[in-house]
Amino acid sequence: MIYRTETMGDHAIRESSHTSKKQYKCGYCEKHISKGKKYVRTVGTYDGYFIDSQWHPQCREDYIQYLNERARER
């Protein structure tokens, strides 16, 4: 089911760290997060849609840095 919202842009509602009990696909690099590895789960909105994503910890840091650099350019 897809839920729509009026928000635009990327807005995190919740971010938490976990150890994977199964394999996931990273929301940034799209490579697998293996069972037993640390990952970051985010819940939020992106351009009007609610999203739930899993990330490699380094990919999440890289994405946050990218967003911060874009914000400074504006």
C-alpha cells in the first residue's frame, strides 16, 4: 500500500540502528546488506510518499553529507 502526504523533499521521521536478521537492499547503493551486519533503518517521507529504507551505515552518512552540501549550495 502506498501512502501519500503533502510534504515535498526528504524528511526523516525516525532513524534507528539494527543488526540484520535477514538480507536487505541498501536504499543508497542498492547493494545487499547481509544477515548479521549492522544497518540503519529510516522512516520518513520523500516527495509526497512515506518510505521505510534500510542503509549501510556508511551509505547513510554519505547521503546526509550530500544533503548538507546541497543545502549549503542554495
